[in-house]
Amino acid sequence: MFSETRYALNGDLRVAYRASREGPRDIVFASNWFTNCEVAPELPSIQGWVEAMTSLGRLIFFDQPGTGASDPITPGALPTLEQWADSITAVLDDLGSREAVLIAYGGAFATGALFAATHPSRTAALVVMDGYADPMAENRDEAIARTLAMWGTGEIQHVVNPDMPWNEEIRAAWARFERLAASPGTVALMLP
């Protein structure tokens, strides 16, 4: 259902992405900082959502530089918010897409809002899911330590989404997703 992973060029960084078959509209899923487009479309707990979205159009998953299958970054050269928004442009350009519905999830709210504001003619709609301005405004050090302690176990999904059905298969799938999205060192580097 999804293409093999392809790469779009954002400056000198390659942005990994996968897309479903073409449809009446393009739908870009801009996720939190840590994702992996190789495995995201196959996560068992979101299959119903993926099927619903692909019935509406071409669903596009991508990995921001420094995460997943995209090019790594160096500690002294973290991407700016503008570079993250430019990743969306790079992917759309590579696909030959003129306009897309943008679904910004969680920490990608600022990226999605910046893209929509700077590219209104390319934004059919901006949908924000679980958006927030600063998720760690209080107890930042404690929240980072807790995230790092759970990273790669899949338990983070259970904490942030306690109503999601949960079993060993789902936990293992999310654990693998986390490990392929970013190492604990990359998580620590990129958390605000």
C-alpha cells in the first residue's frame, strides 16, 4: 500500500518519506520529533486510522532530519523551525504535489503552523492533533529523564495514550518504532 522509502532534499539533508497510492488529495502527517516512516504505516494500533486516511487521499509519512531514516544531524547544527517546515516543502516537491492537507501531531504543531502560514497556497487545511506549545514547561528535567528511561520500551505510548488498547504485541511494535526513530542520545539532544 505504501511506497518504498524515498528521499527528498532539504538543503543538504535528505528527508525520508513514504506515500500511499495517489488519491483525490495529498495528506501529510507531520509527527512529533521522533518517527520512522519505514514502520509508522504498519503499526498495528493505528491501522484503522491509516486505512481511514488513505481512503481520503494519498497519505504521506516523513522523518525530520535527525530522526528515523532521514539524514543524521550534528549536536551543533540542530535544524531550525524553518528547516523543519522546509522538510514538508521538500517532500511535496519531490512528489510533485501542489497542495496538501497537513496533519500536525503533538510537537509538530509549530512546524505545521509555520508551513501553513508561509505556504498558504500549498495548504488545503491544517489539522492539529494533540497540539501543544511547550509540553515540558514544568519539571522539564524530570520529564526528559522519565522519557529517556522509558525510551525504546514502547511504554511511552501507553503513558500518553492510556485509552489505546494495550497488549504485548502493541507494546513491542511501539518499542521497535521508538528504537528505529531515534537513539536515546538523539532524543536527549533534540528535546526542548
